[in-house]
Amino acid sequence: MRSATPAADGGQHNLFAALRAAFPADLDATAIEVADGDAPLSYSWRDLDRATAMLANLLDSLDLPAGSRIAVQTEKSVEALMLYLAVLRAGFVYLPLNTAYQAAEIEYFIGNAEPAVVVCAPKHFGWVSKLAFKAGTRHVFTLGDDRSGSLLERASHQGDRHEPALRGADDLAAILYTSGTTGRSKGAMLTHGNMLSNARTLKAYWGWQPGDVLVHALPIFHVHGLFVAIHGALLNGSKMIWLAKFDPKRVLAALPHATVFMGVPTLYVRLLAEPGLTRAACSGMRLFVAGSAPLLPETFNAWRERTGQAILERYGMSETVMLTSNPYDPADGERRAGTVGFPLPGVQLRVRDEQGRECPRGEIGGIEVKGPNVFAGYWRMPEKTKEEFTDDGWFKTGDVGRIDERGYVCIVGRSKDLIISGGYNVYPAEIEGYINDMPGVAESAVVGVPHPDFGEAVVAVVVPQAGAQLDGAAIAAALKSQIANFKVPKLVELVQELPRNTMGKVQKNLLRERHKGLFAAG
């Protein structure tokens, strides 16, 4: 891992210090307004400053070793956000854990990261503390989504002033564990410099301006909600309208009082189902951002038709924060459905084939990136880190895509999702595009499963639109007139919904597992 020592030049690069410096002059102004509580609740910028200081002082009082990890699995709350900021402020390493993780997963993360402190929901203290203490963790606190728990009780006795720890740009700030769908999860190490450089780039590229208000309805254990959304608002001194859980009606009620919304595609689909989504409801909005999963062109077009606004789709990952974005400023180009835009300023992106040759425009290959936002490596996995970087220092994202004739980046899929059938490469996103364009189709997912003759066979799982009557064989027959025969699914299954994780990504590993015996020999 990177060292936990200040910059050689003695400069302060602590991410929290930069965020705190952007707080508005009027510290008593509202920083966060909770929009889904039982009673009105708001937090001022002074509240954020004082509470993070008290929590940082609590962490300092524990006499933790330099570079200690603070693992957190709690429900979304403003206090959980304050804890994240306090960990940065105290100079330790934040380790957010998905609230859906169960005991076996938590045991792995605690054993792998060896956190000095674990914070969990009060209702999980019994089993989480057993796992933590068994692994050698010295401190386990609780934090509820109702401002309860031992963490706040202990912090209430601390002083409300704290000088942010001196940290260098290369010092570790957070570890994010990847989903682990193709093996055990890897901890991506992000530095203060990685995240601050990306936050400043997005502030400029997305045109953050005085008076902006963000509707925050995303989880905060993930890059999108924790880093992209929160860093953007804080670095701009912008108020947040806070929703602990996404509720389309509450979001619609908040839009007239806001200017920015960030969501995963599923949230936009659910908002489109609301009659209250109109041009008038969105008239004060400046920016709608989508990411974390592919945005269907159908959703992009339906949103523009209903609201008069084009969703800005971007592309990033745990290891790099944000990499590309469709243009915010019309002078830089249009926002194009089915693309993730251009590489952000300071980010280099290339597409290379399996022989390491750079692909010409329009040709599909592996996406590789370079820039100040690219992570420091995988936690305690030096060999895996080395494997994921090229000899000339580019990170191999694992995503497959192309750059079109106008320079827009198009993601075709993950390299692990590539299907090789009868020796031919099949890219699932291409087939999904054709299926999704068919009348009555809401969405689809294409996977490869073992086949005794072809190595892998193509299987499509299709969700019909409400009220539509579809036939799998008819879909396959229609595809035969559009694409090469080796790409046509051997089976088209109709389902009510696709399995998704908490960020809305389709879990293709579950689909592959479900169908793995479909073409078993004999």
C-alpha cells in the first residue's frame, strides 16, 4: 500500500481539508435537508464541521496505528456521512461495506482488511462484533439510522475542534471492495489525490455553480453516491436534499427545489412511471446524471421527451472514480444515447486488441486508462495489481468497448462477459441492443453458458413490457435476419425481471449459474 506519511513538500493534500475549505462563509446556512424523515430535520455547515471534528477526535483518542482502516456497514444517514468525513479528517482509511453483505462476506472483508475499527448497525452488533474481535479488531461501535448508537454516544464527549491530519496526495484515503463476481473481492486503494483530482475535474466539467442544490437518493457505500455526488456538492458548497432511500414521489417533490440529480438507470425508469414527472416539475433542474449501469437508449429518449432534458451518462469504476462523461456544455458536443461521452480532462483512454495493438475508430477492444484518478493498486494483492496494469502503466479496466468516429466512447460489456462460441467472439451488448429495439421488449441480458459443441452458447433473458405478449422463438427468428447466425441465442427465456445488485447492475453471474447445465452433454 501507499505510505501514510505527509507529502514530501509538507503540503496539505487531505481531501477533507479541501472539502472543508469550500464550505460557504455562512456556516449556519443549511447544508443538508433530510426529506424523508418523520419530522423536519436539517444540518448546517457548522453542524458538519463540529460533528466531524468530534468524531475525528474520538478516532484520535483510540491511539490507532497510522494507516488504520475504519470499516463501516451502516444504513444511510447524515451521521454515516459525517463518519466518512471524520475518517478522512483524522487521516485514516475509510472502508465502506455494502449493507446487503452477509456474515460470510463481512468475515472475509474484516479478515482481509484487518480494520482497527468496525462500525455497524446496532441490530447487527452481536454477530459483527464476534467476527471483528475474532479477527483482532480492537474497537466495534454501532451507528443507527436514527442517530442512535455507541459511536455518537462516545463522540459526544469529545471536543468540537480538530485540525485535519496532514496527508500527501499519494496517501491512502479509502479502500473499496469490488463485487467479486469472478473470484474473491479485491480492495481497490484510492488516495486523497485520486479522489480530489477527480472531484475538481467534475466540478469544472459538469458546470457546478453557486446556488446548486443536489437531490441525494443514492447509497453511500459506493463510488457514485459517496464520492461523485457528495464530493461534488461539498466541493461546491452546495446544499443536499437527502433521502435515506430512493422514493420516486419524494424525489419528484424535491426536484422543484433542486438543480442536480444523480441516479442509476433503474431510478430513472421508476421516475418515468410516475405521472408527476413533467417538464414543469423539472423546469428548475440543471443536470441529470446517470451511471453505475448502462442507460438504455429507450430510457434516454423517453426522459428527454417527458422532461425536455437529456440525461448525462458517464462512466467510471471503483478503481478510477470517473473516467468519461457526455458533454455538459453543448459547445463540447451533444449527449448521445448509448455512449458514455469523452475522456474527462486529464484522463487518457485507449482501446487495444488482444495482441496489444491500438484499435482504429469503431473497432472493439479492451479499454485501458491512465490519469491522476487511477487507483494505487489492490490491497495486499501486488501480483494482481501488476497483472492489471500494462508495461507502460495503463490500467486495464476489464471493460470492452470502442471509440466511434466522433470520439465518443461506447461500452460493449465486460471482458468477463465476452462469449466465445464456436471460436467466434460474441459481445452481449450488441445482441441486447437488437433485442431491446424489438416491440414489447423492456430490457434484456445476454450471457454465455457451457456447450459441448461450441464451447459456449448464447442465451438471452428478456423482460417484456407491461401487457406485452412475447415469444422467445419469435425473437430468435427475428434476430436471424439481423445478425450472424453464431450470435443468435440458442435459447430466449422470458422473465418478469432481471437480477440486480444494489446499484442496479444486472448480475449476469447469477444468470450464467442458472443456465449452466442447459446444454450439458447427454
